[in-house]
Amino acid sequence: MKSIAFALPLAALMCAGVVDHACAQTPRHVPAPPLATPPLSMVPATAYFLGLGGSFNSTSFTDQNIFAQGVSDIFLNGTQVAFGAAGGPTVPSLSTQSGLSPTIQAGFFQHFAGSDWLWGAKVSYTYLHASSIDGNVIVPQVGSFTSANSDTFTGNVVIHSYQTSIEHQLNFIPFVGYSFDRTMVYFGVGPALFQTQSKLNGVIGFAAINNTHVNITGAPSNFSSSQWMIGGAAAIGATYFLSPSWFLDCSYTFAMSESRTTSFSAPFASATDGYTDTGILSGNYSGRVMTQSVAVSINKAF
């Protein structure tokens, strides 16, 4: 009886050991670690923005042309004794100008539904204040005069200085782009406006008649004009979002204006050796402006 009583606890202990060993051999279910949450994009799905910055600009004044002509009546003691006219073109040489300028921009972008692709548009303004000048421009002329006999003569219009400048540039660029976690790249093409000024200072008309160089127009004349010209611009850029509300924008823009022709005209009068010469000095000048800009700005997204 005692042996049975001793055997029962011993058997219980052995069974417990067997059970523990079996449990140790049985694989336990270990919960899988939670999946990593993908980082949220800093680029908003939709935003309006306003930015301020600066740009480095290269400005070229291309396709420049000047045409000048003079028409005159020559009098002696109040009686017309001759009539003359001469004209011709020339191409002034204007150098490329470079410099830094302030710039501002405003715009909007929106992602396509369920896509990292986006579309938008921005308006940018740059105060360029760039000018180029060519001094002592000579416009060669050929003409004829009629008096007792008809004859041809040559001459030239001398322009003390010809200056063209651009003050303001305004671009409107619709664009398409693609966004990443913190960045956005984009490309766009659109219209542009350019505000330009041109000046012809110290314009005098001369004629070579009978081997004599004669000042036909008398006192020098000055002409100037200011105008807005339309054109086109293309831009490529990239942004870096510091937060969903602030980002840096870096872009390159190429823009070119139309070629615009502007006319000028002024009366003149001169007197030499008893002869009085009266007439009109007139002509036109034309050209276009081309700009290349690299701009960096800090922008607030709304």
C-alpha cells in the first residue's frame, strides 16, 4: 500500500515533465511585428502658393535694324530751287547684358486623382532693368536731288547713340509635373510680356553733294519710345518642400519677344550760304529681346 502511495506522486511528476517537454517542443504563435507606416508626402494634393526670391538673368537684344530717310526742300530767297530725298538701313550692334534681379511668383497646382502626376500654372514677374547701347551709329543713304539738273548723291544719318532696354518681364506658365515625398519637378510653356524702351539720341542727316559734306538736318534730334511686347516663355523647375506649407523653388526660364517696328519722324530746318533747307527726318527701328533666367525663391503654400 505504501508503495502505491509513493508511486502515484512520482507518476504525477513524470507526467508533468512529459507535458512540459511536449509543450516545449510545440511551436508557439508569435505575433508578427506591425507593418511600417509609409511616410506621408510633404507635397500637398492641392495648393495655392506665393513666392519671393531672386534670379540671375542674361538679356540679348537681337534682330536689330534701323532705317532712316530725309526729304527736303531747298529755297533761295524764298524760291524753291531744289528737292532732295535719301534713305537707307543699318544694323546696330548691342551687347548681351547679365545681372541679378528680384522676382516674385504666384500660382496653383493640383494632383490628378490617385496619381503623383499634377498640373498647375504660375505667374512670375522679374524687374530686369537691363540696357545695351551702341554709339556713333552710321546709317548709309543713297538719294537724288532735283534742281536745274537732276543728280544722285550719297550721305548718311549719324546717330550719336542707340539704346534699347528692358524694364519688366511677366510670364504666365501652365505646367505639368510629378511629385515625390518632398520634391516636385515640372515643365511648362506659356505667353510672356516685355516692357522695353528705345532711344535714338543726337540724330543728324548729312549729304555729300558736289564733293561737299553738308549738314542737311541742322540741330540734332532725339527720339524715344516705350512699349509692351508679347512673346513666349518655357520653364523647367524643381521644388523642395521644407514642410507642407513652405517650399524652395528653383527654375530655368527661356523667353523671347516678338519683333516690333517703331516709327519716328521730326521736321528740320537748316541754312547754308543763303540757302534754306526744310524737310522731315523719319524712319523706323525694330528688334526683339531674348532672356534666360535662373531663379530661386521661397514659397508659402496655402
